[in-house]
Amino acid sequence: MARDNHPKIRQDKKLQRKKALNKGSDRLLIVTEGEKTEPFYFGEIRSHYRLSTARVEIMQSKYGTTPQQVVDFAVDKCNETKEYETVYCVFDRDDHPNFLNALYSVNAQHRKHKNDNKELINFYATPSIPCFELWLLLHFVPVHGYMHRHEIQRVLSDYDKLPDYAKGGRGYFDMTRHRLEVAYKHADLLTANDPLGSEKNTENPYTSIGKLVQLLTSMNTRWQK
């Protein structure tokens, strides 16, 4: 039986992928540290807006869950397949000691590699401090100061719309999408806490998940033009 990484199979997949794409449309790769929560969430967005898997691919890092491992896997995946125009590395602050270095590493990879169309690949970090669940919490309330990830998860489970919240659960995009504008507004208030800002603070609450969500939710309209 032929293996998926056989050169002929890889070439067939690449041809099928190109046929599924319209000229000028982006091919996105989202690499997450989480095994379930983040892939499920972004997968639900992809399904809800009927985005082709040829245009938006979502993968968990196969190297591990640290921010740098997410970045390293994303880089190697791009150089292996050369299929993408843009890559988003999604990872949390949590208690990772190399969080800030990983952010710098993503910036260093930006437009340093070429895809199969000889175009430079865009690399973007999509960090959350302290964790992805901050983005979900912002759908309900603003967050002004430091919160530990365990506290955020506990508070989330108190909301009627997310009863018994648990990491790795499904359906959270559908439960919260009617409050996206609220989440965008609350996330914008945290812009000053960008860890790559002048103070390089990695403790104050911050997330750029909303920027990626805005991009994904606009894609079906853009690509139908």
C-alpha cells in the first residue's frame, strides 16, 4: 500500500489543491499548540463559513506544545509542502519560559521562505496571555488585569452560554459567535498589552485571536468576488 508521503501521492495532492483554488486566493496554514480546543474552534469557523480545507488548513504542532515547537513545526511544514501563502502560529503564554523568544522567532521567519508559486510566505504570531480561553471570556466581559488560566477557565464555566466549560470541548464558536463584536471590542482594549510592544510585558492579558477570526469570517465573501 502506498504511503501518504510517497512523492507521487504528494504531487497528486498538490495538483488537487491547486485545482480547488481560484487564482489570487490565499492558502492559509494555522498551527496550534492545543490538540483539541483551538483546532475544534477554528475548524468550526471553517465549517460555518464553508471555507475549503484547500484554502484553510488547521494542524496541531507535531513537535510539542511549547511556543517555539509550534513555530518550528510551522516552518518545517511550509518548507516541506510549499503550499501556503500565509501561516499563523497560535500559542499561549501559560508558563512557557520561551514565549517571548518564540514571538521573535515568528517575526524572523516572516517572508523568509517561498511557496510553490515562488512567493514569499507570510508568518504571523497569534498569541494569547495567559491562554486561548481569554478570547472566549472576552465575549462576555472585559478583562482589565492579570488572571491565571485556571481562573479564566473557572469563570467561563459560570456563564449560562458556556455551561460546564472544559478544555477540548466542541461547539464553542457556535455558542459565542453572536457576541463576536463584543469580543472584538474587548480585545481591542488590550492592544496596549501587546508583548512585542515597548515594555515587552508577558503577564498582562492580551490576545490576537480576534484578528485571525476576523480574517477567517471574511474569507467566504472575499473569495466569492
